[in-house]
Amino acid sequence: MFREIRFYDDYTDAVTAPWWLFCLLGLNFILLGVLIVIFPELLAYLAAAFLLFNGLVLLLVGWKFRRFKKLYRGWRETRWQP
């Protein structure tokens, strides 16, 4: 029973690890909205910067999830042998 609880603890820790990246994306959305309201003439430049930044952050999130998937496969192969 304790082995299963530890699994869920490890799983939750790994899935929520990039929480700060999601917060960064949310703050970027808010900042972009405020800047567009203040400087509507710079809309194209702000949108381009926003897309580049968020693309990089999403690549980081994807990389973290890919790493987690590899760790999970290794954990599953070593612990759940029939």
C-alpha cells in the first residue's frame, strides 16, 4: 500500500514541477493585454515578442514533461516487474 502512495506522491511532484512556467505564461498574457491597451500602435511588435517568449516557455514545459515521461518509464520498469 505504501508503495502506491509513494507513486502518487512522485507523480504529483513531477507533474506540478513546472508550475512557475505556467505562472510565467499567465503573467505574460496579462502584461501583453495591459501593454496593448496602453500602446495600441505597437500591437504587431508586442504580439511578435509575446509569441516568441511564450513559444520558448512552452518548449521548456514540453522538455520537462518529456523528461518526466522517461523517468516514469524507468521507474515503472524497475518497480513493477511481475
